[in-house]
Amino acid sequence: MYHAHMKTNTTANHTEPAVLEFLDTAAGLERRLDRALSGTKGISFSEYRLLKALSASERAGVPRIDLAAAVGLTPSAVTRALKPLEKLGYVTTLRNERDARQSLAAITPAGTGLLKDARVILQDDLSALPLNHLGRQKLAEFLQRLQELR
């Protein structure tokens, strides 16, 4: 009978609660940003991130798989999220006739306007966060810890 050798690492008692606290904080922050955007601009924070990624692209269109990587969603979740944005005229799809999976998404002028307005709302909400008032050294340390978690 084969027994896989289990690597035993000791985990500090604080690690799991700290990770759970971090995830709860991230989820709460995303809900807060969702509320700020949906209440005024009718879009979610995920949709904002998609528009931002499309706007930042140097290319005329972005493959959905690249968008997914940029915003932390699956390609199918990106496809679902883009549909309402496309219906409202904020995004357009450049279809690949031979392979639908290779279709590209692009932001429209209306989408660029929405993104600009949404960014103002978001900046206003973010300015109230304690993170906004961290000194340069503390901010660098915070960002370093976040990078280590990746």
C-alpha cells in the first residue's frame, strides 16, 4: 500500500484568523465600492474594473482571457459581465467569425464617459478610507505584505 509523504508545515495560530480577516475586509471593501457605484452609476465594481482594463489597453480590442486575468474573473464570468455593458452601449464586441472564443471586447466612447464619472465617485469614496492617510513608509510596508500574500 502506497502512502503519500505528507509534508508537515507548522502554521502559526494567527495565520488562519488573519487570512479570514483579510478576506472579510476585502469582501466588505468590494461591497462598499459596489454600493457607491451602483447607487450612482448603476454599475458594479467588477464592471468598473472591466471598463478600466479595457480603457487601459493599448490594443483596439482585448481578448476575454486577458480581461479575465486583469480583473481576477474567469473568462466565462467576464463574458457574463460584459453582456449588460454591451447592451447599454458601454462595450462593443469585435467578433471573430472563425472562433467565438477569440472575440475581442472594446470600450465605446459612452463607456469611456461612464468610466470617467465612475472614477470620480470611486475616488470620493476611497478618500474616506484610513488607507488614504497612511504615510509613505507605512503604505510601502502594507503593499509589501499584500504582495507577499500573492
